[in-house]
Amino acid sequence: MDGRAPADERNTGQVTDPTPPRWRTALWRGETAPIPVVRTPTRAVYPRRGPGDDAELAAVDQGASLALRVGTLLLSGGAPTEEVEAAVFAVGSAVGLGVFEVDITYGSIIISIAPTNDRPGLADMRVVRGRSTHFARVAAAHQLVLDLSEGRLPPDEVDGRLSTIEHLRRPYPRWFVIVAFGVLASAITVQLGALSTDSATPLRAKDFITPSVAFLAAMATGLVGSRMARRRVPTFFVNLALALGVAMIAVGIRGLESRFEELPFQASLVIIGGIIALLPGMSLMVAAQEAIGSFTVTAAARIVELTFATVGIVAGVLLALNVAGALDITMAVTVRPDASPATITTAVIAGTVAAAAAAITYQSPAQLAAVGGALAGLGIFVYGTVSTIDSFSGSPGATTAAAAIVIGFTSRLLGARLRVPPVLLTAAGIIPLLPGLAVYSGLLGISSDSPDKGIASLVGAATIAIALAAGVLLGQLVAGRLLRRPSLVPPRDVRRRLR
């Protein structure tokens, strides 16, 4: 052996697959023996790269530390487990760790490096004790991994860039996020018909009462929620307090409505706007992605977190509706049902604003907030168009799935173009499609004399949520095939031996 690269590698300039046949066979059969990182079993968006290409191999402990720091940044910022695993493998591959394994739970990352003839083995772990949605940091870490994997960032410069990302400040101040939270709730009311008037009647100042009340109620409760979150109050109680606050404001104004003549106030839309603003759309997307992607441990943890966060919202709204029932205050659902071009246009504009505001609450950069808003507008347009078809008009789950597929497909293509994880776009893009109306209708039925209808409506809300998450993931998978990313397929000779 003269130490030169094989002829096919010299001619093509590509990295050959160094995986020994026994590893290929074990991987294809689903065995869990350590495998070289270039054969990582993920559907990652990072390019495949051989260990140490164009770079001097890093020390084992230094390389493991870099990989774990990147993984911790992504996991604490809300990235899916699959994305975190792929990033850790990509960084480890680029700095020359060779053969190693990664195990990720909901709160920790463990890396185990196999020993070789010239270096010992190593096991290291990082614990994620705090989580806060910080899309700007996740996007920066993702771009770091891409630059490192594609050879544009030398391994010896990773530490400095990582330190910069770790100290990256949030793009928006707290007061601006609270204002965006109010805009989100207000835009949802407009999307659902808060400004509906007869075609011959122009809009009047009092027609903006419902969006204005939703804006002020969301801002007031958002300020309280921000203070509670800073004191590390559990999410269940934060959501309960916020949902109860928004609903009680709507109930109080509804009770005073009789003192005013022709006051066009729709209390139900204020509550629905608050519900959608509080629903954990990000957790829904990530939990569904991990459940479908076979990350059962982290998926179960996220589903439990999602469940209790939603239960807090349900409990707060249900308490307010019980108070309204005791005071004989009617809280009927008033949503405009038609699907005229003017209605769809208004819904598209309002949904775009709502999604952009939601992206701001996620601390997403301005460019990604604009793209997330555009995705939401596209999804609402598809939803409104499909709902006009007779076969889909009575099936909100199928209509939502159609819109979600378009959102997922487009987000994957735009994510590759913008060099960001698709979840940073879809988390905001699905906000206007969340089943806030179905949740409110179910709670209203349970608090009144029709619990059967209420439970059926809540089941419908769960169906819409599942259709939304599954549709987004299906669209991303289809777009991923078009992008022709490397997939985990064993060579032909291995497939023949396994037959």
C-alpha cells in the first residue's frame, strides 16, 4: 500500500465509502453496533463528508466537546432530535472522531467514541437543564454545521464561532415580543371573520372592537405570562393563567354588552384568538416528527409536555366558560362560514400577519419571520380553495392535511435555499391552521348541556392537529426526495447477499 487514494476517488473527487462489509450488513439489518459517521442513519440535510477531509484531526476530547456543544445549542433551542443527532454526527465527522455513537434523550446528549490503536475511547455527556425557544440561535448553529460539513469552515475555527453563537442575543426585546403576541391574537380574530360586514356596508370604527380587545387582552396576559416564565413557573400554570385571563376579559365585556346598543363584539373570537396564540404549535410539529421518525423516547417526553401545556389552556378556558354559564352570559360561537374570494383574501392577509407575529415570539430572524408568514398565507389559500370543493367541504381534517402538505413541501425547499432547518419555517406557518375553533366549540359544549357534542368537537380538534403535523412531514419527505439528498441505501453487492 502506497497510502494514495483509490483511483475512483482521485478521479471523481468524492469521498469513497469506508464502511467495512460487516458494518454495512449490520446497519441494513438494523443492528446497533458502532458505525462510521459517513453512514449515519439519518435523513439529515447536512452533506456527507469523510473524517478529517482537508483538516488536521482534532483531539478526541476536543472534538467530542465541539460536537456536544453544537447538539446542546440545538436541543435547548427547540430543534427536533433528528436534527440534533445529525448535527452531532456531522461535526464529529468533520473533526475526525471516526467511529462513535450518540444517544439523545429529552434532557441530555451522550457521545461514546470507540478506541483505536493510537487513541483511547471516550464517553462524554451534556445535560440540557433549561429550554427557551430561540430560533435565531438554532439557525446560526445549523449554518455552522453546514459550513463545517461543506469544508468552508476549518475545524480550528469552530470553537470561536460556537462561542459567538452561544452568546447570541435575542433579536427582539421583551416588549416587542409581547406586542407581537397581541398582534397574533388580533390577526387570528380577523382571519376568522371579526371584520365581517355586508358587502354594501363599509367598515366602521366599532367593527374593530373585537380585534382591539383581542390585542389588548393578549398583551396584558402576555406580560403576566412573561413574568411567570422568568420565575420558572411550570408551563401548565402559565397557560392556565393566560387562558383564564383572556377568557375572563371576553366574558366580562360580553356581560357589559347589553348596556350598549349594537355593539359588534364577538367574545368567542377573542377567546379563540387567545387559544391559538397559546397552543404550542412548535411542540406539536417536533413531537409528531420524532414520533414518526422513531425517536420514541424524546417523542413521548414531548407529547407529555404538549399534553399538559394544552390541558392548562383547556382548564383556563373551561373555568371562564363555567363562570359565564353561572352568570347567564351567552358565549356562542360566531364565525363567518362562507368561502367567498373576499373572505379568503382577508384570511390570507390576516393569517400571514399572525404567522409573522408568531415567528417573532419564537425569536426568529426577520427574514425567517417573513418567510413563515408567507407560508401561512399560502396554506390558508390552499385551505380556502380546497374547502370550496364539494368532496372536501365537510372534512376539515382532509382540508387541513392538503394545506399542510403544501406548507411542508415548500418549507423544505425554502429551508434548503435559506440554509435553515425547515421546522423554523413550519412552526410559524401552521399557526393559523391550528384547531382553536374546534377546541373552543368542544369546551363550550362541555360547559353547557351538550357534553357529547363537546367531546366530539375535541376529538375533531385532535384529528385536525394530527392531520396538520402528518401533512407537513409528508410534504417535507416529498421535497427531500426532489432535493436528492444522500439516503441510507446499502451497495448493490450487500443487497444481493441479504436476499
